[in-house]
Amino acid sequence: MREFDLEVDSVRDLNAALHALTEEDRDRDFLVCHPNGRHSVAVGAMLEADIRIEGHVGYYCAGMNQRARVQVRGNVGPGVAENMMSGMVQVTGNASQYAGASGRGGLLVIEGDASSRCGISMKGVNIVVRGSVGHMSAFMAQAGALVVCGDAGQHLGDSIYEARLYVRGTVRSLGADCVEKDMTDEHVKELSGLLLAAGIEADAREFRRYGSARRLYNFNIDHVDEY
Amino acid sequence: MSVYKRAQRPSATFPDHVLSEIHRAADQGIYEIRGFGAKRRVPGFDDLLFLGASVSRYPLEGYREACGTDVVLGTRHAKNPLRLKIPITIAGMSFGALGANAKESLGRAATAMGTSTTTGDGGMTVEERSASETLVYQVLPSRYGLNPDDLRKADALEVVVGQGAKPGGGGMLLGQKITERVAGMRTLPEGIDQRSACRHPDWTGPDDLEIKINELREITDWRVPIYVKVGATRTRYDVQLAVKAGADVVVVDGMQGGTAATQDVFIEHVGIPTLPAVRLAVEALKELRMHRKVQLIVSGGIRSGADVAKALALGADAVSIGSAAMVALGCNKPVYEDDYARLGTEPGCCHHCHTGACPVGITTQRPELEERLPPEVGARRMRNYLATLVLELQTIARACGKSHVHNLEPEDMVALTVEAAAMARVPLAGTDWIPGWRE
Ligand code: SF4
């Protein structure tokens, strides 16, 4: 276990150590203490590693994560796991804006609530939120799945492409071109798998599915009111 | 028809092109989306002249006395700043907007000339990485194709906040250009219009930008320079905020800058010309005492060695070319005229990059059109053009008595028009008058 106390060590020390990991390294467990809201904690990890962060972090924690498992035992600032590629990022508390923005792969789990624009521009990442998400979540979401066990704020899935949205609670409103869709067996299976991977016990059949009506895929003057 | 000619005079408010646009809008019900840059005339580098040396200062011997052209970019924070042999770089143009042959041509030519080329929306292709010795990787609002592996392969990063052709606006790659490969790179279905967002998904203001830049530095272990590119609008503030956010290099793109596809109303009516933008950017850097510490790259309508010399004389460290590079590859060349006609245009007027049917094989993904631009031919043309720009630049610098092109200065120039004098803050030719200037 390698320990980084961010009251003594710098974020640079931590990230440099993560980037210096090689496939041959056996010790791949990292403990990060006293993050105290610092930004860019554990960004750009490339290899399998277990990184536990004890406390609250600022912006972009676990940004562009590849293969590592990152657990934040606290709340996270804006852009947690932005553009993550693979691996898993788990937040035991709440997440600020843009959680999982433009993520391309892997699993992001938020045990609390996520603020506005959760999953904005997501490109393949799966995001599971045990609580609720704020307005404009999944804006321009391209691929992957956003699972919300609580409620969703206004304009969910605005200008969505091919991402799949599952919400158990209420949806304040749907954004442009986002519609409710049938929950087929295939979707129940996918959702059950995501909930299981996230460690959340919930019945997939209680969720509703939302996705793109695909009316804005090619410009059509008769749909101009939706832009 | 009346015998009195006055009765047939056209309206100044509704000239031909305005009438035609209203007719088109009424027929189609959508604004015009097109490629290329502004077509209207704006005050520009043509409105400045150099004062060659004579008695008061002596020139350097052409071809004999050295006139340096090298530039180092990213000296502020990066462990590995870029060392370029010439101060002319290739601007970001996406694979998708451009075909693979055009991208490869640019990469090969830039490598041969010791300069950099730049990716675009959609990410980095294997071909352009291998063709370009020095490659700048753009981090754009859409984040199409963005990934940390390519981030680490890049020689510099460019956070694109805006573009001169459309500051404040996103992009649009129309469905007809979205092949399987382009769609795959952008994680979107084939054939749909691909909108590029106008704002980054995970930051909004200058304070966020500072944190974002820091994250990118952390991911790349502080190795590579980080540029911030802005469209020229409130240039003084934007440049200062980019510096405050930690940029190593600021790129200012004037309104003459081109685009693959955006609304004509944007191209022609939003942003300020490159000429005042350079001067404002330099003043902003000087005010912070960061001129030459944070390097300035200027783009937007740079066409000739004279334009490069004027931008450098106003205080830029380097320029970037996009549209002119495409012209060097053959854009608007009078060949394949039937294909221009099929697009409803002719050589010299074409701005149909958005259609994907580029007659000269540059902005297309269609193999039969791309064949018209073999990479070795494109690279040769581009290399010749860059070499010509450098020779022209050195010719002017030597004539002004400068042993390095960065020694050119505003004092070497005069303006031909009152507007240009005011915008560039150089005197109107034959006077010592700089409109609007107070000591
Ligand atoms: S010739 Fe090709 S590159 Fe040039 S404006 Fe026309 S379509 Fe665009």
C-alpha cells in the first residue's frame, strides 16, 4: 500500500507515482488522505490499481481514468471522472456538476446525488446514481447508459443521441428530442447488470427508459421549434 | 423597359447577393451553412506597408546575410517547449472535415519544413501522427475522439475556446460527410449531422479553465505546452484571462479564419478582423508583462509572406494558416470545373466544403475524389508554399534591416487607410497620425 497524505505530499507527487506504475509493479494499492478539496486528484491513471481517497475532492478527480478502480469516500467537485475510458470510479457522497462528462467507457457510481449536467456528452461510459440528478443531465449524450435511482431534474437527455437513460423516480421534464421508450427484456437485463456492478439493490422493472426520438439527427425545418 | 437608366439602377440596400439570399431563405427555410471564411472585405494586412531601410537604417543582403526564422513556443511551464524552424504553423482542421490525404499532405509538409500541424474535431488519426513530427492536439468542446493515449502522444495541447469564423458558436459536420470511419471516431451513427458544442462540457469560466489546464498538465506530467485558442472578439480580456488561466501559448483567430461548415451569418457578422486582434492581443500581453513569455500565435486570413511579416511586426510570435493551406493544396483551383458546376459554383467562388463533394479532393471522404490529391503531390505543393512564405518573410525582414524575423516591429510599418491606422496603431502613411492614439 502506497500512502499519500496531501497535507504533506503534492497532487503532482501522487499523479506522477500513478503514471510511473508499470505492468510489473506488484504494489498497486494507493491510499490518499486529506485531499481537502484539492483538484485533479488521481487523474490520468493508466493501469489497474486500487486508489482509495479518504475525504472530499475538488474538480476532475479521476479524470480520464483508464483501468484503475478509484473510490472517493466523500463528496466530489465538478467533472469527476471526466472523459474516463475504463475502470471504475465510485463516490460514496454527492457529486457536483458534469459528473462523468464525455466519459467513453468504464463505470462511474455515485452513491449520493449528482448535480446538473451529469453525463453531459457521455460517449460510452455507464453512470449509476443511487440518488437524484440535476437539470440538463445527459445533455448531448452519445452512448452508454445513465441510471438514476432517484429523480431527474429538468430537460433530461436534451439533444440526446444513442445513450440509454433509466430513471426510477420522477423526471421533471424531458429535453429536446428525448422521449420515453419501451422497457424490453433486453433493457431490463442491461439495467440489472449495471445495478449489480454498482452494488445497488433495486428492481430493474421499477425503472422507465428514455432515449432519442432521432428527430434532430438531420436538420429539418419542420422541427425548428425543438432547437 | 424605360429609356431612363436611373429606373434600372439596383438598390444599394438590396444588391444582387442580398436579393439572392432572401430568395434562397424563402425557398429553403434555413440559414445558409457553408465552409471557407468571411467573403466581405474587412480592414486587413493589405492595408499596411513596410518602410524598407534606406539612409536612416541599412538593409541586410538578401540570400547572404542571415535572417533567422526559428521560434520556441511554450516556454512558460512546459518541460518540452516546441522548437520550430519557421514561425508558420498549420491550423487545426479535423479528419472528417478534411480527407486523410489532405491531412497527410499537411503533416508531411510541416515536418519537412520543421513546423507543426494540428488535429481538429474528431481526434488524432494514426496517419496524421505518423506524418507529423510535431503535432498539436486539440481539446475541443465536443470532445469527439478525445482520449488520454493521444493526449500523451501529442507534442502540445490546444484548448479550443473559440474559432475566428464562429466565436461563440459550435460546429456542424453535415451528415453527407459522416462515413463509417468518421462516425466511429466520434462515437455517433453514420450519416447524421454532427453538432459540435459551443461550450466545453466540464468547465465554463476562466477560473474553471485554470483548473482544467492544470488537470491536462497533470495528465501529461507537465511535459507539453498548453495553448488556449480564442476567436477574436473581446481580445484584450480573453488573452489576459487565458494567461491568468495558465496558458503557455495564446492563439487568436481573427474573423477571416475559415471553417469546414457553419452559418454564413456567423462567418460574416461575428468577431473582429485579425488586424486589430493582433494589436489588442499584444497590448494585453504587454500589460501583464508577459509578451514573449507567453507566446502569441495569430491566425485568420494569413495568405502571404507579407501577411506573416506584418503579424510578426505587430508582435505575434508565430502565425497559423488554414484556408491558405487548403488553397495551396488546390482549393478553388480551376480544374475539374464540371464538378464545381455540379455543386452550383465555379473555381474562385467555391465554399462548398460542407457538402463532402470537394472537386479537388481536399474536404471529402469519397475515395474517387480523394484520389485527386495523392499525399505526395499535396505535400509537395504545401511544402513549396510554406517555403515561399518563408522566403517572402525573410525578404521583407532583411529589407527592414532585421537579422531575425522577430525583430520586425510596428515602427517598420505605416497604414494606407485611417481604419487600418487606428486598428494596428501605426501611423497613416505620410503622416505621424495614429487615429485614436493618445500618449
Ligand atoms: S474547392 Fe474544396 S476545399 Fe475549396 S472551398 Fe471548394 S469544397 Fe472547400
